[in-house]
Amino acid sequence: MGCPEAELSVSIVGDRAIRVINREYLGRDKATNVISFAMQEGEFGAINPELLGDVVISVDTALREADEAGESFLSRLYFLLLHGILHITGYDHERSGEAEAARMEAKEREIFALLVGEGLV
């Protein structure tokens, strides 16, 4: 990802907490699986170049999604963390076109396959 010395904050919360965060910061009054906040964006983004941002993951939603997909909870948790990190590093699938969404999905598959190949997932 090109940022080997970077710092990242990761919070694991429940559906109730992520719903509050989603409502207060993104205007969406519902629980979600992962939310990312990039610290390299905006007016003060260059203050600390090593600070990437925050990733917040709902353990409740991750458990449900893992169960529904027939995958391990740990695998789902790692995937959501990867998804959040990609958002922080500039990938987007929500506000951009289909090409950018496909680029993000391809990068997710690439990195997740590396993690699986290394036995980390």
C-alpha cells in the first residue's frame, strides 16, 4: 500500500455503537459492517503523514455476515479491516463510478489472496 511506517487506529464495536457513529458522521441511521475515517484528507491532512486514520468494525455485523456467507468470523474480520484500510488509502466504491469500484474490488481480492496464501487468514 506504500505506507510501511503508517499508524492506524482500529476499533471493534457492536451494532449500537457503529449505528451512532454512522448516524453522527455519515448521516445514515443504521448499523453497518465497517466505517473508515482517513486522516490524510482535508485541510489538516498533512499534519502527521504517518497517521492513516481510523477503521471501526461492528463485531455483531461481522459475525452475522460470516455466518450468512459460511466463512469464519476471523476471515470476515480481516476482510472488513482490509476494506477499511483501502478506503483510507484512497479506494472508493460508493461515491465513484463502476470503474473505481471494480478497481477497489480487484485490490481487495489481490491482497486478501496474499493474506490467505501466507496463512494469515
